[in-house]
Amino acid sequence: MISVAEALQRVLALARPMGDELVPLRHAAGRRLAQDVTATRDQPPFPSSAMDGYAVRAEDVAPSAELSVIGEAAAGHAFDGVIGAVEAVRIFTGAPVPSGASRVIIQEDVTRSGDKVVLNDNVDSSFYIRSKGDDFKVGDTVSAPRRLVASDIALIASMNFREVSVKRRPEIAIIATGDELVMPGENPRNDQIIASNTFGLAVLFEAEGAFVRILPIARDTAESLTTAFSLATDSDLIVTIGGASVGDHDIVGQLASELGMDRSFYKVAMRPGKPLMAGHFNGLPLIGLPGNPVSSMICGHIFILPMIRAMMGDQPGPLPRYKVPLAAALNANGPREHYMRAIVENGRVHAADRQDSALLSVLATANALIVRPPDDPPRAEGVLVDVIDL
């Protein structure tokens, strides 16, 4: 067995960087930006009003001053003239500030009668003008690589780009294996279970930006598994679930080797997730996950999410950890690194009472993993431990 850190290093070494592609901005959310986006215009492109009111010269502002209204400016409809002494232009939020004006008086601070306005005695001291380029200027950049979120999309759109260069989404083929599996919605026999891992992992990977293909369940025969592998040859990563252990019916590792897999490692000193396999399969990276539901999902987090991020241009490395005090004491850990399902709440972390790797219900209620080093001694309440968010 190798350590989790070494296994992750070897998994990341299998990751092949994705190429770039140009996509419509509407479909760029969640993708990794591949090339910087640089503004070619200022925003706003002109001094604009921050409020509804009256554009005036600052030097004309005085208690009870009377000004003549000579026009109107609205968003998309500029006033073409020039404001002179004791003149004002009715202006609305977002409208260009007319030439000659240096201040906007909010409408609550004036009394209007016909084409005249009289300023109140206690006019707001703010000028309410957004300067040209107040948001961003020509040459300002949205820098790659970054995973684009809604606010990034809005910013790039305001820079007047309709397409952006992003990293291609890695295509992942998931192959669940085992005679005991049926798809959700089918009628399992009394000796069968539902292929739950497939769907949990697919959602996990897609949330990270990958494109996932769920292949038909491979039965515990060389013929069925060979067919499944043949359907995955055009993907960027093959992920198998189950069949990688040493039982009489666990044939994934053996058959993959016979079909050309160059195995990087098998078995990791972690719980849950010991029977983990990785290597090159005819030029493609292949990760063989354990069949136990929780083991499979946790290995998906610990190994495959960092791999997807590396493939899409992120700096290779493990998932981030942070320190949280224990809500209750923990017994000593065994010889393998332990990823304990836990709940972080009110600034403390509480390990779930049951840590069996078959209990998806426990994983579903967890929002974090406590990471226990091998042979970690007993830990008292309040001691800081490493935590990974789920």
C-alpha cells in the first residue's frame, strides 16, 4: 500500500491538460477561463448619474437657489447641449452627465415649478456622479485561469465580449461493474442492489465542470467488461466502480492489465477506500474506485476532483483543508489515514457515530470530512483537526 499523498501525486501525474475552445458567453459558466479577457472600453463609457435628479454646475448650488431647467437626459438618451450658469437638466439614473455639469442634485432636494427648480436649504452633500471608467477601464483584465461564476459572466458581458476561450471539459466515462447491480428504477432481485455510486459520482464530476457519460453496467465477465472498455476509448478519463479488489469475481484489475493497462498503483493506506487502482489504459488515464458506496464517493472527492481541476488548468494539488475544533473526543486512529464523515456546525466539527463505508445515509447528512493521520492518538474535545468541506 502507498500513502494517500503518494497516490494523489501519481493520479495527478496521469492528468492530461485539456485544450482550449471558444464558447458563447452564455455557456461559459463553470468553465475554466483559458485566456485573459481584456476590456477595450471604459465602464461606464461616460460620466453618468448615480441618481434621479438634476444635473447642475457645482458652483451654482446654494440654499434656495433657483435654476432654469433646459432639458432632460435619460439612460440611452443624452442631452446634447451645454449647461450654463444657473441652469439645470432633469437627469435619470444611468444617463450621461451633460457637458458643463459637475454635480447631480437628487430630486428629493428640489422643488420644481414649470421650468424652474428651487434647491432646498439642506441639499445632500454627495455629488452623485459616477466617473468614466469607475467600474473598469480599457486594459483591465479578467485573468485566466479561473472558474467562471455568474459575476464573472456579467463582468465579461459588460466588457462587450460574446465569446470566451475556456478549457475544454474533460469527458469522463463511468463504468459500474458487478452482477449485483441494477439501474435505478428497475426491479432488483432479492440478491441485487441499485447502482447508486454511478449517479453520485456523475453529479460530483459534472459540478466540477466535467462532461460525464454513464456506460452500461459491466457484468462480472471478461466479455461484458471488454465491451464496456471499448465504449470508453474516446473519453479523457475512465472511471470504474467496483471489481478492483482480490475476490474471485473482482476481475477489473486483471482484465484491464490483460487489455494493456500500465498500472501505477493498487491499494492505498486510507479508510474508507483501500482498494483503489490507477494507471494508463491504452493511452487513457483509468481510475478504479472501490465498490462500497461511501468509499467510492470519498475517493471521488479526494482523488478525482483534484485530477479534474488539474486537467482543466488549475494548479495540481489536494483539496483544501482547514482547522476546526472537535465537538467531542475521538479515539485513537488505526494505521490508515481516516476520512471520517462529519458535520461542521457552530464553529465545531462532530464526527458521525457510524463510519461504515456502506452507509450512504450518513454521508448524505455530512458536510465535511475529518482527516485523521495514520496512528493518530486520541483527541480531546476542542482539539483542532484537519477538515475538508464536502
